[in-house]
Amino acid sequence: MVRETHLRVDDLIYPLFVTEGSGIRREVPSMPGVYQLSLDRLNEEVEDVLALGIPAVILFGIPDHKDEVGSGAYEEAGIVQRALRQLKKAYPELVLIADNCLCEYTSHGHCGLVRDGEILNDETLELLVRTAVTQAEAGADVIAPSNMMDGFVAAIRDGLDTAGFKHTPIMAYSVKYASAFYGPFREAAHSAPAFGDRRTYQMDPANVREALREARSDVEEGADFLMVKPAMAYLDVVKALREAFPHPLVAYNVSGEYAMIKAAARNGWLDERAVVLELLTGVKRAGADLIITYHAKDVARWLREEDRG
Ligand code: PBG
């Protein structure tokens, strides 16, 4: 009766890594329980997700070819576009969120175009818009740009509106820190930068006032959801955004956070279930409405068991 915070299955978004090829269900070594899936193995996973009551997935693509300009991100027959079409048709009730970035598709692994070692912000925007429009055409319900280029929300909003997708919301990764916790994801998505790092476009972990500025500019540009990423080391940032904005707030419990718990649990050093439920409850207590987490399927199972208890 007196509990102030509730973690619910409706709060969860499950990430999926879709890969070219067939018959593939390949576990990511640093993320036990998380798989790269080819299209013919995707539906069985999604049926699991739906049976557990998880309302939404976010899709990341692993293309079979990468180039300087990340064309795989915005081809009509791109891996994510094909996955979206397939899932929208089979499971119209599932909320499909499309991550919008170039880093999985560029040969250099950066989130934007690169010339002479520098990121070309404005030239990149046009490609992100093409990515968003092809994703919406393929059936994405929500576009989630994670690229951190300046002006990305306005450009994508404008592009979606012009293409007739006025009602497709944008979940902006507004506050994305240049974090070491993305390590396992880069293994899962083959997206580590080939040179340099992402610090010219991702944020300094030391800053919170800057986070509010980033979020404010995304709101002015038309963001419908705001996101903080990673989650655990940034709960003060979640709280600051919660207090400053009425928008639905998403926290991304990232790959490195998942890997730490999995590793400790496998060694018998932590009680996985208790620790995950405590952590995610903490993320909600800080003010998040939704949580993107690789733990989603386990959490859904545990919550169901508690309900029965
Ligand atoms: C793409 C992107 C990244 C993550 C989500 N979208 C990686 C990055 O910026 O390197 C990381 C997610 C995770 O670690 O779970 N820009």
C-alpha cells in the first residue's frame, strides 16, 4: 500500500539485434542471453517477448556490407527496414522502435560522415532523414535517433512530416554520454569506431547542466520522448530531466550495465534477480517512465512470478 514506485512490464523496451544471413541465433559473448538474429529466427524471439507482455522492441541492424556513407542504414531493403516490414505484418500490436544512427553501417564506425578526421554534422543530417523515412515506410511506430548530431531532431521531424509521417513520434536520445559502458554493444553491433572516439558528439560524463541544454534543444525541435543513456551512473540526470520536462522519459540501461551483472551473477557473487529488480526500481524512482533493457525478458518473468505469489 505504501510503495511509491512500481516497476511494471509495461515500462520495458527490449533491444533486438537483427543480422543478415539465415538460421542465425548467435549469442553475444559479452552479453549472455542476448542474441544476434537473422530474419528467419526473429519471429520466435518476438513471440517470446509478446508472450511475456513486453509492449515494445527497439531494433538495431547488423548489415553484411559497410561503406563510408553508411548506405545500409537508409536502403529500402536494409536489414532493419526488412525486419520492420516482417514484424509489423506479423505482430501489428507490438510497438516497433527503430534506432536511427549510421555507426552500424559505416566502415569507419562513426555515427556520421567523416572527412579529414572530422564529423560532417550537416551532411549527415540528410542521411539520417532518409533513414527515418525508410524506417517509417517499413512500419516503424517510433523513430529513435541516437546519433547525437546537432539539429537531428528538427531535421528528422521535418523529413517525416514532408513524407507524410506527421504522427510518427521521435524518441530522442537527448542525453547520450560518451560512455565506456557501451563496450559490449559495440561487440554485438560491430560498431566500434575504427579511429578516434565519439567524444566530439557524445557528452562529457561530468556534465549535467549541458544535459538540460541538450534536452531543451531537442524539445524545441519537436522531440516527443526524451532519453538518458546510460542509466545507472546517471540517475541524477534522469531526475533533473524529470523535473524540467513533462515528456515521457526513457532511460537506457546499456550493454555494459547488463554485462557487469551477468558476469557477477555467473560467478555467484550477486543475486541476479534481486539486484536487477532493485536497480530498475531505482531507475524508475529517479523519474524514468520507460526503460530500455536487455534484462526485459527476465524482469517480465520475475514480475509475473511475484504477481502470482
Ligand atoms: C548507436 C548506439 C549505441 C548504443 C545504442 N545506439 C552505441 C554507441 O554509441 O557506441 C549503445 C547501447 C548499449 O550499450 O547497450 N549510436
